[in-house]
Amino acid sequence: FETKTAKVISRLIAGNFPDYEQLLTKDFKTDFLINTQEFEDIIRRISTLAKEDAPVKLSINKNGLLVSASTREVGDAEEKMKMKITKPPIDIAFNPKFLLDGISVIDEDESQLCLVDSLKPGIIKPKEKDDYLYLIMPVRIT
């Protein structure tokens, strides 16, 4: 459509929309509760020290959650978050912007992070409500 000051042009994308439902597995090996605001604050602090393209690594084990990022120019940053973990340990990395996009809209005290392994997508969702589910793809780490 066109107005006096602007012209909008769009093109339909050919092909089929990806089948996202196959990514919404119920077979999570690790799922745990996090304090929503504390987790968001940690991700914000860690990501300000890292470059925009630097992933944020989550290391989950019996001692809790370690959030870290590393860049050559700035150095390393890490913060610990205490929590009870009864599932197997896992190391996984995400783009911090996408993590913040997913967690920042949750208006509950606790959120649930559900993971399969370091190469499969994770899910962030509120603890109580089932009206929101955020699918997030991991970043490969070495």
C-alpha cells in the first residue's frame, strides 16, 4: 500500500512454515526453577561485559548455576546463582539477547528452564501459568 509519505512493499515467502512443534519435546533431561528477576539481572550484567556476538554459557550442576561469558577484548565474566539441582549436569550457551527477550516478559517470581542437551533447543516458561512458552536455540561452544 502507499500513502503520501510512504510506500510499503511486501513479498510472500515461498515454501512451508517450519514445523516448530517437533522442537517442543517433552523429554527434558534437565529442568529447573530459577528466580526470574535474579536470572534476568545476571544475564544483563554478564552480557554488558561481553561483545554482542559473544554467547552466554550456562553451566548447571549440583552446586547451582554458573553464568559466564568470555571475550578476548574484555576478558571473562561469571556469576553464580544458587539453586537445588537434582538432574544431570549440563553446559549450554545462548545468545544473551535472545535469553533476555524470553525471560524479560515473564511476570512471575519463578520461571522454568527446560533443556535436553547442549545442542537441542531449550524452553523458558513461567512456573505457574501455561500461556507463554519461549523456544530458544543454543549456540555451539567449544
